Amino acid sequence: MATPDAGPDPFTAVESLRAALTAAGIVLPSLAVDTAAPALRLVELGRVRADVALRLAHALRPEGTAA
């Protein structure tokens, strides 16, 4: 019997996000799959210093826009 698609694989999501962040010069040390509730397929982003949060915000903004 086929199972319904549960959505994106969290391990693939973590690796994809890690690669994109690395390309932007950003490291989230706690980035990992949350294994506490596998059925939820959660990604743990963790905590970061304020300077990292600002770099992340800058990287997510479209070019030419300000906060």
C-alpha cells in the first residue's frame, strides 16, 4: 500500500539550507533535523548571535531594500 507524501525530507531540507547559508557566509551551528518528533519532520534552526541574525536578515531581503 502506498503512503501519502509527507512533504520534504527534513535531512534534505537541512543540507539545502546549510548550503545556501554557507554561500551567503552564514553559519547556524545548531542547524539540524529535530529527532524528538520524527513524524513532524521539523528542522531545528537554533539560536544565533545578533550579528548573525542581522546578516541573515540582510541575505533574505531583495537587493536594494532596507529594513
